[in-house]
Amino acid sequence: MAAPHSPRTDDWWRDAVIYQVYPRSFADGDGDGTGDLAGVRARLPYLAELGVDAVWFTPWYLSPLVDGGYDVADYRTIDPAFGTLAEAEKLIAEARELGIRVIVDIVPNHVSDQHAWFRAALAAGPGSPERELFHFRPGHGENGDIPPNTWPSQFSGPTWTRVEDGEWYLHLFTPEQPDLNWAHPAVRREHEDVLRFWFERGVAGVRIDSAALLAKDPALADFVEGVDPHPYIDQDELHDIYRSWRAIADEYGAVFVGEVWLPDSERFARYLRPDELHTAFNFNFLSCPWEADRLRRTIDDTLAEHAPVGAPATWVLCNHDVTRTVTRYGRTDTGFDFATKAFGTPTDLVLGTRRARAAALLTLALPGSVYVYQGEELGLPEAEVPLDRIEDPMHARSGGTDPGRDGCRVPLPWTAGAPWYGFGSDAGSEPWLPQPRDWDDYAVDRQEADGDSMLALYREALRLRGSVAGFGDGPLTWLPAAEGVLAFGRGEGLLCLVNLSATPAGLPTHEELLLASGPLDADGRLPADTAVWLRT
């Protein structure tokens, strides 16, 4: 078992490495084909050996799982597919003993249509207090059969669904995810109580799903492209909500990370003021192509937008919604955009893997905190899920053109040659999503025996990041470099070079090569799509 390390008591979140667990696909403890908390608890030593500071769990709450758990039926109950509340409490305590904090996901914009509040609203009828907790409205037209407005969905398809009594309710995602009315004080009280519920159980932080969507224009005005303010994104009322949340978090020493997609850097920074959220995800970096100029500009923009409020940046290459890094970087278009996802996109996995290794060192050398999605440390590619096994609603709601997000959610391979690659028990059920038949080389046990594997690279990078002064939060200084090469210094004489050009690049004078994402040329030059950490 990995030796525990003492949890830091300072502002650990400013430069933490946080591992994202998608519980359904991490490890199956009871052999039913679905990942669960028992599986995570058994694999906690793996996470400690990897060297992460915290683990963020995507929703583990009671849910019909229409949208991967982001349709929550009860925030205080663990879904039976994953385990029990008592198991969650044990997991939080056991992780803490290994020096790993736990961050949970809160989904405040909407609930499941199976949530007690929504079932009561349907039963109570028009004009009832129960319906005031949501956005129920009569329709337009002579028979009320035209939706109340023209708001676009965050997924494909309509944003309004009509119920039997003729009223319509708003859902920015699927019909099974009705939006809450955040102008109602009961909605605010409930979520503040939910925060306290989990903080009391030892949770160190909360990731806020769709954090910029909660408040809506009370007039429900039609959406007009390019006209501000947007009727349901980044409403000013949100900041009062998050100030009240921050006061609660401060009582417990807990932290927030918001899922905030905003093009306006000044408005983005408002969420990171000292009395609001601690951090927010950096989606511009995640979606940036593998191009030196654009990466440098994105890094500069990120640091500049965080500087006025003194908040640390966050860096992430992939998550449970995004095409895996190895696959994305092996394509002609190396960026990411939901609108351009398509079946059958040609991919060079050898090239993508080389770039993903370099990107790991680039990301881990930047100032701020880093999020690592499960399986990225194994170099997993995006899996091709058969059409009849796709579960993601984005696929169905697009009319079948969008491959959905299941390809990055396929259960992890732990043991080469074992049934289901050791995801569950030998005699257990097939995983809820099928694993590719050629994943033996990606399995944890095989990579642990290979000093040149992606897992070995991540473990060593995280070890150095946690033990060598100069990494983490702090200044970054760009250094002169050849075209297509990113070169920057950190504290204590640390340098990071990433060669995104087509030709080898020379290394500056240095005392020690701490780590390289791949072998150097015979003459000691840095090959294309390779990164190094140096000490001068």
C-alpha cells in the first residue's frame, strides 16, 4: 500500500493536482458492470502512488442516469449503483488518511424529473407554489402550443416540454432535467443546506456544474444571437448566490471550482473575486489546438484574466465531456469544439500519444492547479462505442450525427489479459460501456512494469512537481526560443521547453535534465512534439 503523505493545510488548492473520477467507469467493486465506491476505495492506493492532492467525483447521487448522473434525484443520497452514504463517508475518510482530499460535484441549475420537488410540481398543477420552484409557463398561440420562448438548448433539441395540463417547463439540457428557479428563496436555502451536508462529512471542496446558467431573465425574453445581455448565461444575480456560498465554504475551509464558459475575460474574472469562487475551469486551454503561438497566447490570456483578482489559473487537457487528448492531438484539427464532433475522423494515435506526453509536461509546469481526467495518465484514446451501446443523450438529441461523450467514459483497464481488463471481477458482468479489444497495452499493471509508459511519465512528473521547489503557483517568464518552441522559466531555475515545430531544437545550457516526455536526438536536441524540464 502506498505510504500516506500529510495533507497540506495552506492554500493547497492554488497549485494542487486534482484527479477526476467518473465513478461509473473507474473500478467495479461488486462485479455488476458499473463502477462504484467500493471500486474506488480499493484503488485509493493507486491514486496515492500517482501523487495527486485531491480527487473530484462527478455526481454519485441518486439519479436515473439519463445524463450520466447530472440529473440528480436526491443530493443527500448515494445512488445504489454506486454504494451508500456510509461508504461515501468511509471513502472520504480513507482518502484523507492517504493525504487525498475529496471534491464533490453539485448540479445547481437543474434536477432530475424524478426529484421530489418536480414530481410535486407536476401533481400540484398551474399556479401552485410547487411550480414556482421551476420555470413553468403557458405557451404562445391560440392553443398555447408554441413554447414560451426561443432559448437554445445546451444540448441539441428543444428547451421546453409541455405537460398534460398544457403548461410548459424549461430545461436547458434534456427534458429529464428541469431547470430550477433561482429567484425563489427555497431553492437557495436548499442548496446552502446541501453544501453544509457534504462539508459536514469532510468534503474539501465542490465543483459547480454549469455555474453561469442558474439565474434567468425573469421576463424569459427571446434569445437573439449577438445581443447582450444573454437571457440565461452570466446574469448579474449569480454573484450574490456565490457570495453566500463562499461564506459557507469559509466556515469549513472548503473550496469551489466553477464550470464557467465565458468568452469575456473581465466577466469571467468576476466569479473569482475573493468573496466568490476560489477557482474556475480554463476551457480555452482545453480547447486550444496543438500550435505554439495559440498555446502561448492562451496561457498569457489565462494568467492575465486571473491576475486582477489574485486567483490561480486551472489547467486541464480533458474531462468527461471532451474527446481524449491522445485522439484529439492525433487529428488534423487538434482543437476541440462540440459543434465539430463527428464519426470516423482520421486519427494518428502514435502522433497523438507523443503530443499528449509533451502536453502533460507543459500543463504540469504551468502556474496554478491542474486537473487530470481518469485514464489520461494511461494515455487512453477515445473509444469507438458501437451505435447500439451509446447512452449519451447528446447523440440521440442530435439525430445521430454527434457521436456523444461515451468514448471518453469507457471503463478503465487495470489488468492486461483479465476479463474486462480487471475493471470488475473475473466472474462479473460486462461493463456498462464496452471496452476496445486492443487495450492490453494500456492496462495499469502493464504500464507499471514499463519505465517508459505514460503512467510512469505522469508519476514521475507529479513526484517532481510536488518535491522540487519552483513548480506550482507563482510567476512564469517566457524565454527566447526558436519558432514553434515554447520555452519558459519557473522559480528556482526551472525551465520547461516544448517543441511544437517540425524540426529538432537545441536545449539551453543547463545543469540537469529533470524529465523528458520522450528520448532526445542522438546529438541531444529536442525532437518535434517533445517536452523537457530542465534545471539551470
